[in-house]
Amino acid sequence: MKNVEKNWLEWLVFAASLVLVVSTLGYLIYDTATLKDAPPSIQFQLGKPQPQLNHFIVPVSVTNQGDETAEGVQVEVVLESDGKEQESAQFEIAFLPRHSTREGWVTFETDPRTVDQMKARVLGFEKP
């Protein structure tokens, strides 16, 4: 059988592949070793209200800072004036993985720029 020697390009591709595989494996081992069991911790960032045809839309950025995934996250945004609820809107995020952010939008008939306060909260979620 004939012995074929590899050229420099083959060795370079082999080395790059080896580095990628070992790095990925190392990251996965590190991630597994440092994984905690903290439940979902959901934070909100309300964006600037934008007028649309007959209503107003408000972008909502939802971040899960916990170590577990949340599924079917129900989000409610409420407009308040003088401590009383004026209008509310809801949306659902089907899947919110750990340490990730998703965006959604809510619509209101009332101009959110004219109320005292705009609040967001989680109504509920499931553990997948």
C-alpha cells in the first residue's frame, strides 16, 4: 500500500477543525458544570409609544435572566392615570429560553404618552 503524505493545507484544515471541536466541547462542559436551577426571572423594557392609524403601539422587550426556560409567557401592559387602570393589553411569548430576550408589541386606543404610568407584568408561564 502506498503511503501518501498530507500537504500543509490538509494539516491546516485538520488543526482548525480540531480547535473548533475541542472549543465547542469545552464550552458545553463548562456550561453544564456551572448551570444553576434558578427559576425564570422575567424583566421588561417598555419602548417608546408609536402612533399607528387608529391606535398606538408600544414595543416590549422581555428578558429571562433565570436559569430555566419559560413557556407560554403571558405578558400584560397596563396604562394608569391617577392610580387607576385606564387600559390594558396582553400578548403571549410561546418560548422564552434562559438568558434570552424576545420582543413583542401591544396596542392601545389611548395615547400612552398622556397617562401617568405604563406598567408591565407577567400573568403566568409554564415550565416546559
